[in-house]
Amino acid sequence: MDWLMLIAAGCCEMLGVAMLGKLQRDRDFLTLFLFVLGFGGSLLLLSQAMNTLPMGTAYAVWTGIGASGGAVLGMVLYGEGRGLRRIICIVMILGAAAGLKLIG
């Protein structure tokens, strides 16, 4: 259950990052609400997951999901670069996060 909360926290982080990008263009209430909901939910779920998971592992996995997910969302939603080197780096981040789960 703790790992599911951590993955959900990473997904909420991705929502917050996506809404941060949208807030740069559209300053409406729904976007602001989703921004606060995303980051608030992310921190709440992360803190719950850290009750049973080691802090270093939980934070690294959470950051990896948020960073790689944010980069992918930037490519999909905001037209950011999709070069092979960038995709390889995203895969490396996800692989490192998965590795922490496997050895932890």
C-alpha cells in the first residue's frame, strides 16, 4: 500500500507540474485549483508513504516520477523537444527509481 501511495504522490506531482505550465498561459480558477490539489495531494501522499518507506528511497522515487512525468507532459502538452537523448535520460531516471524499489 505504501508503494501505491508513493506512485499516486508522483502522479499528483505530475498534475501540479502540468498545471504550473498551464498557469503560465491561463490564469483561471480551475487551473489554480488543480495546481494546489496536485501539489497538496502529492505532499500528503508522500508523507503518508514515508511512514513505512525509507525517506531517501521514497523521496528519490517521488522525485523521479515527478521529474520524468513532468518532462513527458512537457513534450506531449507543451511541444517541448522530443530528442532521443532526452528520452534516454527520462528512461534512465525511471530505471533508477525502479532500481531503488528492487534493491530496497
